[in-house]
Amino acid sequence: MKRLKKSVAPSKLEINCAEVLLETKNLLLVPISFAFTEEIFREFTPEITRFMSPRSPKKPEETKQFIQSSLEKMKKNQDLQMVVLKKATKEFLGCAGLHHLDTCSPELGIWIKKSAHGQGFGREAISALKKWADNNLEYEYLLYPVDQDNLPSRRIPESLGGIIARKYNQKSQSGKTLHLLEYRIYPPKNLADLRKELKEKKDVQKAKVLQKFFKTGKGKYAEGDEFLGVPLGEIRQVVKKYFALPFTDLKKLLESKIHEERMAAVVILTERFKKADLAGKKEIYDFYLENIDGINSWDLVDSSAPEIVGGYLWESKEPRQILYDFAGSDNLWKRRVSIIATYYFIRKKDFSDTLRIAEILLEDKHDLIHKAVGWMLREIGKQDLGVEERFLKRHYKKMPRTALRYAIEKFPQERRLNYLKGKI
């Protein structure tokens, strides 16, 4: 790829790469040297390089050539090539690097020996290099190319808020075709930066249209909501650089009167949820419930409840009582969450909670609940029309008209009319 050149020559970096030492909770990162020739040669095996562009060395002289090249680049402050050691024992674990420091898009790289896999050392080492870059470089983004099938390595840039910028194929030195994903990891961004970017996209005319569309008038469901007029697609583009915002900032966004700021928080939470392990998912789920007062519009609910609430309950196998508590709530948005969250279950062909909650909400007075119930029944019908029709036959004569219309929207015209006329 074409790299973005720095405006400052690499010789003006106020550091000496050959003298950099990094320390983390469990690791030491020290400059590469010939003292590690034997360990690198022994551990950089064909299995380790399976998803990498370089091949494993066939003889120690090749490893020495790599080390010599690394030392020359470090002397010029072009690369930071480190050896990763276990802090407690000084055991050799692998190598990590930050390359092309003379550009605005340096590239991260890491390999950890086979016997040390699965202990989080790769993520810890790359996090240390990212922190060093944040403190010492002015960069636009860090690159982290990784084969699409190397799932453990993909979790490293994702944990740092990295986003996939492009996909491409590349031949490795061993002749294998690698299917690479290029992650971009951006410098630390703060809440003020995000708000500034959103406001720069403000569209007064669109904002006026949205104020009416979302019923923001006195006594309406979105009373007091303010709009910038930024479409969801543009919000998604903006927040890609802010996936690492702390929960304290996300809480402030959810407390904002500006609709697009709350949507930005929802998008960030949902995208982070998709990439998190179960412990990370629980943290996001708990935060979501604690701040659910900020999920106070149908689009905010619909963009997040299926993934965060439904997804967590499905994966964790925790009791789903929270959905029934929400279904009985006086809060309109909690009631909508209760039914929309079950969309995740529907996609897994589990309809039981959707049907029970739909039955609870049949007498709800708000059209936004009628629409949500009808929508979820329609989604059940896409999976199993018989299940939907058995529910409708029991309830369609007393269902709110809006819910019924949404539920039967995809039915053949004659059958749809028969339902509306009460002739089923």
C-alpha cells in the first residue's frame, strides 16, 4: 500500500530506537540483538509462520541477517524491533515490532512462540507498542495486517479499537496465498473530538425534518430531543475512530440531549459487543442496562437491543426474566427493548419468549409497541409461518390494528384481507 509520509524527517525523532525499553505487567520488551539469535532461530518455526509473510529460517545465518537488518533500521529510527521476554524469568517469548516509523502509518507486527500461546502475551506486547507510539509519534493510524483465518491474532487489533480498512491477497515467502485484513488503529481520541466531528457534519435542513419525523413536540414520545441532521451512515463512519472511548465518555453521550450523540454511543457499544469475549459482553450488557434511560428512541432500541440484550442473554444462558420485567414497565422504551431484544432469539429459531412477551404487550396503548410486536411476529413468520399463524389465529381479532398490519405485511393479498376482515 502507499504509505502516508511524515512531515518531519525520521532523524528528528526525539528518541533512539536502539535504547527503547518497555515494561508491562508481565513482560519486558528489549531491543533485538545477536544475543537472541538461537532463540529466534529455534522458535520461528513453519507453524508460527503459517499466517505470516516471512518464512522460517533454514539456518542461523538467515536469522543473523534479519537481526542485522533490524539493527540498521533501528539505528536510523525507521523501525522499533523488540524481543519479548517474560518479566519474572526473562524467558524468551517472541518478537514484536513497529515498522516504518518514518511514515504516518507505521505497521505493528508480533509473533509469540508456540509454547507461550493462549496467555495474552501478544496482546500485552502490542498494547505496549501502541502506548509507546501514542507517547512518541505523530501518526494518522497504525497498520496491523493479519490473515483472516488467524482469529487469535485478529483479536489483538480489535481489542485496541482497530477497524478493517481493506482486504487483499498476498503471496508469502513460502508461496502460500495469504488472505489479509488490514486493520487500522487510530491514536487516542476523546469525547470532545467526537462531538466536534459530529457537529462539523451538521445539516440544518435535515435536522428540521428529523425533529418532525421523531415527534419531538410537547407531550410527544421524543419531546426535547435535539438533532444535528447527521445520517446514521455518517455517524458510523465517524465513530470508527472512537471504539476505544471509555465507559465514562459513553455515559456522557447517552445523557446528551443530542440524538446523534446518543446514537454514536449505541453504535460504539454494539460494535464493541460483537468483538468482545463473554466477560467483555457482560461488561457492556451491564453498562447498557445501567444507562438504559439514554436508550430512549425507537431507533436507538432497534440498533442495539437485539445484539446487546438478546445476544448476551443467548450466549450467557442467563435467565431472561429481565425481559419480562421490562415488558411490565411503565417506561415505553423498556417495553420496546423487551420485545425487540428477542429478535436475536428469533434468528436462532427460538420463538418462545417473543410469543410470550407479544402476548403481554397486546393490550399496550402505544403504537410504537404495536409496531414492534407486529414486526417481531412477522420475523417469526419468515422462519416458521405456522408458528406465526397459530399465534395470530388466537389473537388477531383483539390485536391492535397496527400490530396486525405489521404482522401480516408479507402475507398474500387475499389472506391479508381475510385477517383484516376477521374472516380467518
